[in-house]
Amino acid sequence: MPNSQNRNNRRKREEHSETLIIPHITKEMLEKARTMAAQGASRAEIEQAIAQMQGVTPQSTEPAPKPQPEPDARRIIPTSRKRHTDEERKAMLEQMRKEQEQREAERREQATRRTERPAWHFPVPDPVKPEPRRKEPPVSSQPDATVQMPAVQSVQPEPAVPAEEPTRTMDPVHPVEEKEPTPKPQPVQPSEKKEPVQPAPQPAPRRHAGLLRSRTEAEAELNEKIRSDHIWLSNPVMVRGLGLAPVVGAALNGEQALILCVACLLLITFTRLLAVAICHLSGNRFRPLIYCYTAAILYIPVYLLLYELFGNDLTVLGIYLPILITEPAIVKRMEFTELESIRDALRHGFNNGLGMCVALLIVGCLREFLATGAVFGHTVLHAALLPLAAQPAGGFVLVGVIAAVWCAVANVYTDYKREEVRRLYADRKR
Amino acid sequence: MLIANAEFSSLLRGVLQFISYMGLAIFAENVILARALGVTRLMKLVPDHKAQVWDFSLPLILVMGFSAPLGWATHNLLFPWLRNYLPAWLPVSALRPLIYLTCGVLAMAVTWLILWILPRKHRQACRSQLTLAGCSTAVLGTLLICANQNYTMLQSIAFGVGSALGYVFIIFIVREGRRRLRSKDVPAIFQGLPSSLIYIGILSLAIYGLVGHAVVL
């Protein structure tokens, strides 16, 4: 059995590079170390050079490099890069920070152009806390600096350049900034009072335009929009199943549907408005009685108005006009303990009424068309496609089919909107 | 002996009439299948497993039973008296919902008192459903139907109780149907409300075929 060579010992015979552990290494230091290693410098020399770049005195036993008139030919003295002082390093950090902020602003601007969304769709990063700046020596004191450091720019006050620009599509209101004139760049006059105040106005306008938004908030807002869309996405009849009695029992043709539309719009809107106002007075107690009696009292002027508009045609509705006062589409709100404001009650009531009107008109016209081939009394077809549509049984089936199609379309739309939100916030944390 | 037989026969006739009107209200003129009254409440009640059916049904039967004689009294006693005092521009028809709603509320109050006989747990459950059962289109619609049909008091009570029993009957039928309609064979867009409505429509069609004519709406 051949004695196989230990694979781990193979490298021992080859020349291998030493590993230098250099704390706080920068790109320049790495390049420097590589260059020196390529030129055959020893480890101690490389460490010394790196230590010089770091501005730390090496704790080695070797003496610190002193200016010698004739440098050793074998030693490589770093002349291409000068080591950075603390001021230079701070200036570099400041510049990097500004570049990063600028990149972030550009990214948000591009995203805004691409998605055409308002600025609040994009989270604004927390403003970087500015460090108190020290007095820095003028640049002229470093004549032999080979690295062009923008130290002068960092020293100069920059109140006119905001750290970040939210977007260009939205013009946020900056009441404070509008009053204050934009300070022009002034000569360097470092003062103890002004310097820490300079970055302070930057985050102030962000609070309005950049309310931090997350995907969860966006989804919650989308759900709220879907829920509050009482006409299509959250229709009281087709989606929530309210108000089925007049739709199935009385909306047999377009004319009856129109009468019910007017009645429902008036009753739903003003019942909700008046009942909420009374509930505010009663401490939100006795809601069922308040809602039902409010609708019953409002029915009197509504009935008189309808009688003026439609005359004796009201009698064809039979019991379906009076029972509107206990119809869940009108008094469903009594089951909720949350007391909404008057303005919300008016808005929601009107939207619910409109949604009910849409459902009534669609079902009424369709049933009339299927049962008699006419729409609002005007003959369209000289044949009755489905005479059963005039009966409650046909009404149930027809409303069921319409509700299925309605919900399918609404689901497709809401899924598309949810996917859109998901894509918009794909790279954000929840 | 002959007099006793006549009284007995009249009693029998009354009972028979009562039962026939109840049967009429339960099957032929079912509030849900024939007139689509209370469908929304039914749709909300059926899938709710927390709400027991009898917690809703018992107050509904009591409210409809007690409101029926009140509705008869209103139609035959109150409205003729009230017509003399109403101005010409205000027809009685505009006040009907308000007055019949008051009848329903009075029946709810009586029911609330009667529910004391129940054990505490059931009493609280029934009282929590009392307002939903009383403020229903089924109650108000039944009162209006009785008034429109000019039923007598006995007929009104029979029709009211029968309507309530018919409502409970349909609750159980729709509940069972909805349980079976949870099958995956039902297309997704028909799950829930659409399939339940179509199911009720087919039941309504069966009643329509049994009766042979449409009821007076």
C-alpha cells in the first residue's frame, strides 16, 4: 500500500505569503501593502508603512522612522500617499456621507419617476446626526497632500443644500423654510453657536413629506380603501349581501328599481346622518331603536316626495317600500359599537346609497330585459329570454350569478392592487 | 248536546283555520322563499357558528306572535280613528312603517319580559339577539302583509307565528345546504353568498312549482 503524502504538508515546501493582520485597513493601505510586498519589502517594513498611514506609532522594538537624508535603497518610503490626519479623515467621512445621501436622493427620485407615486410612498432615512465639527486647519497648511480631499467644502457651512430631497413630483410644504431666506454661501467663519445649528433644519420638512411608510401600512391603507369603496369593491348588495329584500322582491323592472333607488338613496344617507347625530347625544346607547325610528320618521317626507315624483306607481312596490326602514342596508350600522363622526356618516351613507342604487338598477334592468325583452318599458327584444326572472326565484338566481361575477371582478382588481403594493415594497422591511 | 257540538265544531273550525294559515305561511307564502324578507339576516346568521339558531329563532317567534294582534288592532282600530285627525297632505300610508314598527317594539318589550322564564345563560343569549330579531324586515313585512290581506285577528296570529316558524325552517334548510356547498367542486367565485342565493332560488322555485302561482307582493 503506497504511503500517500500528507496533503497538508505539500504547501510547506512552497513559498507562501504571510498573512498580515492590519486593523482598520483601508483601500489605500491595502494597495500600499500589496505594492510593497511586490517590491520585496519585509513584513516589518510593510507594518511600519501601514502604521504610518494609520497615524499610529508602531509598538515594535524598531525605532520610529526619522527623516534621514539618505534613505535606504531597500526601504520603500511611502511617497505616493500621504497618511491622513484626523481632520482629513473626518472630511472624508463627511464627503462619503454626503455622497451616500445624494445617491439615496437620486434613487428615490428615479423611483418616483418610474412609479409616479407621491413622496410618502418612499421611506426617508433618518437624518444623519451631524457631529460637532472642530476647527480644522486650513488646507494651505498641507501643501504636499497628494490626495485631493474636499476638506474645504466640509468646513464651509452649507445651509442651502439640504441633505436629501424627497422627490420632485411632490412639493412639500415647508412653512419654516419659506419664511427663512436661503442663506448664501459665506466665507468660512466658524463660530461656536452656528455650527451645531446648521444641520438642524434639515429633518424638519421631512416629517411632513416623509411619514415613514412600510409595506404593512400600505397594505392596511389599501384594505381600508377597498373597504370604504361602497360602490364597487364593497358594494352593499353584491359583496356584503345587504338589502336583498327589495332587490330580489321588488326590483322587477327598471321603473320600480328607479323608485327604490331614490328611496334608498335618501333613506340610507339621511338615516345614517341623523342616527349618528342622535347617538352622539345619547351616548351611543339604544342604537337599534334610534336607527329604526329615525328611518321611520324620515320615511314620511321621503314618501311624500316619492308620491310627488311617481304618483300612484308607488303602490306597485307593495310592502317593499315601507320595509326599507328595517332593511339592514339602512340600519346595519346599529350593530357596530364604534361611533363615527357626522362627516363620515354622511359620506358613508351617501356611498352606500349609491352602491345600492347601482345594484338595484343593474338587477332591475336585467330582470326586465330577461323577463319581457324590454328596458324601462322600451322593447329591445321581441322575445322573453327568461320569464322566471320576474319571480322571486329568478331574482335569487340572477342576483347570485351577478354577485359571483361581481366578486370575481372585484377580487381580480384587488389582487392586482395588492400585488402592486407588494412589488412596490418588495425591498423594504415590513 | 247539540249546542256543545256546534261550539266544538266552531272550535275545530277555528283550529283548522289557524293551522291552515300557519301552513300557508310556512310553506306556500314563506317569508324568505316567496317574498325574500329577512334574507340578509339569514345570510349573516347561517355561517355564524357562534350564534345558536334558537337564540335568534325563539325571540323571533315570540315577537312575530305578539306583534300580530297589535298589528291587527292598529289596522282595524287605530288607522280608522287616526284618519279623522290627519291633515290632507299626510296620508296614512306614510305613517304605516312608524306605527307598525312601534307594534314590533312593544312585542319586543313583552318578549324581553317573557324571556325571564329561561335559564340565565339562555336568557342572556336570547336577549342579545332580541333587537336583531325584532328589527327585521320579516317582522315588519308580516305585519304589512296581514294588514294588506285584511286578515282577522286569529288569521293574523296564525300567519305571524307561521311566518316565524317558516323562517326558522328555512334557517335549518339553508344551514344544511350551506354546509354541503362548502365542497371544493363548487367554483371559487360561487363560494359563499352567490351559491347560497342560488340555493335559496332553487328552493323558491320548488315552492313556486308547488303553489303554481306567484304570491301577492
